[in-house]
Amino acid sequence: MHGELVQPGYQVGASTVWTILRSAHVDPAPRRSGPTWRQFLHTQAHAHPRL
């Protein structure tokens, strides 16, 4: 979320975002148990032959 705010030019600290989310009772996203990004790309490369 911090990165999305910084891109259009807003100046906001990561700790500020964390404080706002915490006060709104929004917990951090859980760790995903799915494949890593590298595994995902490898699978996609083999599933879709090049044209």
C-alpha cells in the first residue's frame, strides 16, 4: 500500500500506513503457501508454448 501511494507523488511513511491500518483493525496479509514467483513463471512458460 505504501508503494502505491508513493508512485503518484504522495509523501507518506511506511509506519504511517501501518498505524492507520492497525487503528482500522486491518491485520497484515498472511503469508501465502502457494508457489514462489519463480515457480509460477516456470510453470507458465511450460504451459504456454511460444507462438
